[in-house]
Amino acid sequence: MTQEHPAMNGKTNDRATPVTILGWGHTRFGKLSDQTLESLMGAAATEALAHAGVEARDIDEVVVSHFNQGMDPQGFPASLPIQALPDLRYKPATRVENACASGSAAIQQGIKSIAAGQARLVLVVGAEKMTGNTGPDIQKALASASYVAEEAGPNASFAGIFAQIAQLYFQRYGDKSDALARIAAKNHGYGALNPLAHLQKDLGYEFCRRITAENPLVAPPLRRTDCSMVSDGAAAIVLAAPDLTESNDREIRIRATAHVNDALPMSGRDMTFLEGAARAWKQALSRAGLALDDLDFAESHDCFTIAELMQYEAMGLAKPGHGAELLEEGATSLGGRLPVNLSGGLKAKGHPIGATGVSMHVIAARQLAGEPLGAKREGARLGGLFNMGGAGVANYCSILERVR
């Protein structure tokens, strides 16, 4: 009998090699008609290198995150940052895609290259140009991230898919529409403080709760305020081997990561609980040697408010069916047990698909550096983030730490 390989028991990388976030860049998110995919990537990458204090020629590898699926005619974007930064020419560059979690997938590829000794400095750029398309084209592109054989009919949309999830959740645990409105109001309140957010307006709980002409049902029970916005934007990060930053006054590390993929068809899963998300959080916290209560804040993938509610339960903040109680207690607001989405989240900040995961890492790093985009958690030292692709399919969790 041969000895079991570590990868076969699911226990590889129990303590991940930490990687430092040396610098970051982040464009405004929104309807950016005067920008192209190339200009957005160039702006974010240039800002990240300047913030990191390194030259393009010092970068060992470039990883680009881009979903696309026909939303932009440029389907081969890996080398686009070179136009803004010519010294990146001849560097290895790769596009990474894993639906709405593409940005975290790109971050993890950069981490693996550093851990393997193949790179010392990696530039990760995530971007998406969405708003120049028609509604049906965007709907079709996003629906391709579902299980097409069963879930992507002619009128399929991700709002419809998450509406189905909300219906199942409500059938089991009761109508939680008011809880979803509280999530929307919370995140829009914090988004109003984020100068880079798509929608910088505090809508208030009553507006988010009521079904009106300004806030109609999109896919029952989800209202417009329950759905993240179609956005353009880009974000970039420079990852570095920790020994390169020993003399820096500021050091933000990615202490641990986890990636868990679940089955694609919803028909084979219990869609009232995000099992893949729960496993990703558990693995990341274990690898970091932490408990959930050690974290000072979290950024969570609120593509729809029902997703944030269910992620409370997946991360272990509440038992299944009891996430709504956290909102009534203020546990996920600033000053609560674990503030969630102080940036405004995808709900207010916007959700340019390929940029989202990279943006979440920038947001968390800036919070730890005391330079938040959104509300500030004073003295934050540890933060977690969760980025999800599809309907709970690709699940990525990162734990970030301010070392100094």
C-alpha cells in the first residue's frame, strides 16, 4: 500500500506562507464612459506600483483578473498593463478567471508564485468594463456563470438565481425581507463615506424596505436595493515576499488564504446554506491560527443582500436561519461584534466582476493601514474577506494582518 499523498486528505497548506501587500491602486467604480478596459487597468497598475515604491522593471510576474464573457471585445487582456507600463514587457503575464471570484483567484496565483520561489514581486490587476453593454447582453454574460444546462434559460439572470435562493431560505426560516433591507441600508450608509464607490448615497432603511417605483421588485423577493450594481472599474495590488519589506514602516500581510469549490448545479446542493463558504472560512482561520472573534472586521461578497445574510451563517457568526438577529442587534455594524462591509460592499461600491476580489483585498489592506475607503474601524489589526464566484461555487477567503 502506498503512503497517502498530503493532497489526498484535503489538509495541504495548513499554515500558508504569508505574503506582504506592498502597495495598491483602485479606480473609482461606476459608469465610466470615458474609460476603456485598457485605461482602467493602466491607471490601477500605475497607482499600485507608485504606492509600493517599486518600478515596473522590478516586477517578476503579472496576473490579470478579468471575467468578460463577451462584455468587452478585448478577450485577451493579460498584456494590457504593458501599454501604461512599458517596462512590464517580456514579463510573464496570465489572465485568471473564476467568475465573480476571479480577483481572489488572481491574488492566490500571485501568492503561489512567491511561495514557490518563482517570483519575488507580483503585480495583480483586476478589471471589468460592463456598462457599455445592453442589459440583455450583461444578463446573458452573467448567467453563463450558472450551470447552463439547468439554470440558464432565455430569461435567466443572476438576480433570478439569487431570488430562488432567497425563496428557499424564506420557506425554511420565514420571510427575512426586513433583514435584507437592513443589510442594504447598512451598506449604502457606509458606501456614502467611500469616495470611490459607485453609489455614494445613504438610502436609509425605510427606502430599502418599501417596494416603490424607485425601489421595485426585480425578482421576488429581491428589490432593486437588494441587488449589486453593474459597474466599471479596476484595482491592483503589488504582492511581495515578506523579507523584501522588513525595513518598511507599514506592513500588511496576507496571513492565510483558502479556496473551496463546490458543485456547479444548484439542484445537487442545499441552497439554504453556503457550505463552500463555510469550509473556506474554516480553512482560512485555521491556517491563520485564529478564531472568528479575533477579526476586527470583514468584507463579504454581497452581490445580493441574501448572500450577505447567508454568509453570516456560513462564517459562523450565527446559526443557520438566525443571521437576521445579528442585524437587529447591530452585530455587523460599526461598533458591533464583527463589522461587515464598512466599504459599502458590492452593494454600494459596485461589482465590476474581474476587479471585485482585488478590490476587496485593497479595501481590507487600507482599513488595516488606517486609510479606509468607507467607515473606519479604529485600531484594526486583523481583517477577513470572502469573495464568491457563482451561486456559492467558487469560495475564496483571505485573512489580512497589520504587522506594523
